[in-house]
Amino acid sequence: MEETICDAIENKKMLKFSYTEGERTVEPYCYGKSKTGKLVLRAFQVNGFSGSGEKEGWKLFSLEKISGLKWTGEFFTQIRPDYNPNDKGMIEIICNI
């Protein structure tokens, strides 16, 4: 899964996956280890389920809760202006834009 995520980040590929209660479509930006040592993905969700009701926005996804990860066949071309490459939610960055 790590190779798929890093390839998607490097090539700006949109990803789709199931997470907790529903499917999500995201622009992946950063992959690494959280402060608790878990593998996480920082992404901008553009569509899909949201437990918080926020269907669009920045989210931090725990890899252990992701299933069915795949490329949507689409790319995103612009880096969102509010993206922070020094993600404070991570203690180690494995790959990022």
C-alpha cells in the first residue's frame, strides 16, 4: 500500500478507498508516521462519506482503517494553497508533495 500511496503523491493521482463507514475520494499529499507511531495519510477529501459531515476538506487517515485503495484514473493538477508540507500531525514523513 505504501508504494501505491507514494506513487499517487508523486504523480498527483487521485485515490479512492473505503474508510470506516464509507468510501472516500482524495487528493493525497503526505504519508508518514503519526505522533503515536501509526502510519497515516494526509489528504484533501473531495468526495465521499464523512462521519463529521465535512465531505470536503483536509483529513488525516489512519492506514489501518483504509481498505480497497485504488487510483481513480484521474489526476489533480494544482497544489492546494493551504497545504502545509511540515505536517505537525506527523513525526516522520515518508513521502509528500
